[in-house]
Amino acid sequence: MPVELHERLSEFSYGYGVTREVERRLRQQGLRATPFLPSLLHEASLGFDVAFDRPGTPLLLQFKLGQAMRRFVPGPRPTLGQPFWRYHIDTAEPDGQFELLLKAEQDGADVFYLAPKFHDWEIYLDAFENRRVVRSSLIVSPGEIRRTLDAHSVPDGAHKIVYDARSAYLCSEPLELASIRPSDLAGKLRVHVESRETPIGEVLEGVFAGFENRSAIRPPRASEDRDDPDRVVYEIPSDQGRQPKLRRERLERILGTGRSREEAVALAVGAEAWSSGAQLIFVTEPPAK
């Protein structure tokens, strides 16, 4: 019987540990790392110093708690050691989490799913105390998931990421999935930031604008799909075409507090990412001395 990770771990605690370790690793690479905090939406000022005119990248970390497994059923079993874990993603959900993350990645953000290679709070606490949370996690980008699906002509839908200590697969049919070594994450981001001339403020503008252009990932749904009674009853804004208006109104409210355009867009991107469960970190070169 699988162990439900959300019953043995806290996504909040896991996400906190990952975020703090990523910050530390980025600082060791000579970068400035500033996490978005939802409390900033209610404060009179931005509350931290982000150099929006300097090259940088919005880093989105999406935390996934799935299941710890002993047996793989049904279907073909990939080559996995013990223990192994899995989590679910839906690449077909309209205006869903995967779509938002993939679009942000395509528009210039660095985006990664992180999932633990452990399944109990005591193991987590030991990893946290010894700064091994990131090292004990699977790191996969939405873009790599998309490339794997496309390379094997697999349609969008409900899929599983199955992984052990060394390997990861995209299922139902086991397809080997490339992951990022935790020790390489900060270095890859440093190279990306150093090779990028675009200020992070401009990148954030592109990510924010891209949230309203999901057709680059998937064509608009047919009217009969939008009228699905199981979704209509919940009055989902994106199903009713209200999401762009609500997004623009949110930006106007933030601008109305006296913040600059760059600060307001940064908060709007951070808020939308946070609402889907992702942590946004503003990663920039340090200011010139």
C-alpha cells in the first residue's frame, strides 16, 4: 500500500527547506536571490531590494508531494530500485498548473518541479538540519516533460512521474525522463544569468503578458468543452473568460498602492505563481560595487 507523502510530510515545510537551500546555493554562486512573499501584497512597500534593471531570471519552484511505492501496477514497470516514489501531473488541464509553469518557462523564466526522495518528517528534519533537502530531491523542468511527450507522440492528459534515487520516468508507458542533478542547479542558473543581457524586470513583463497567451501551448478549447457541467458549477474564472480581466485588475490594484510598474508586475507574477503552489525567487546579478 503506498504511503501518501502529504500525510507524512508538510508541503509548506518541504517548500521552505528547498527555498532556503536554493537561496544559499545561489548566493554561493555570487547571485542575489530574493523570494516572493505573499504578505507583500498587503504591505505599503515592496519590502525588499530587487535590482529590476540588472540581468536576472525569475525562478519558479513547484513542490510536489506524491506517494512512496513498493510495487508498480498496472502496466509495464520501468527499471526502478527501492524505494521509489511517484507524483501526478495533468498536462491537459485548461489553464492548469502545468500550463502556467510551461508558459512561464517558454517566456524566459527558469521553472522546476521538485519532489522529495524521502517520505517521513523525521527524515526531512535530518535533511533540513544537514542542508540536504535539495540534494534529496528530484528536479525536473516542465519543458523536459513536454519534450518527452512530444518525442514519443504521447497526447496530453493525466501522467505520472515515477522516480527512485537515480532515475526518473514519465508514465503510463515508461519513458525515461531527464532530470537535473541538484549539485548542478545553482551553477546552471549562474551561467544563465551571466549570459543574459535582458534585465529581470523585462523578463517579468514577458512572463506576465504570457499568462494571457496560453494558445502558444494549446489552442482555445471548444465551446462544448467550456460548457462541461462538472466545471461550470464551480464558476472557474478561466472557463468563463474572466481570468484576463481579473489579472489586469489585480495589477491595477497593486499599481494603485504607489509601486513602480516593475515592482507591481513582479508582485503580480509572484502572486499568480504562489496561488498555484509555486515559489517565485528573483535571481539577479549582485549590484555593481
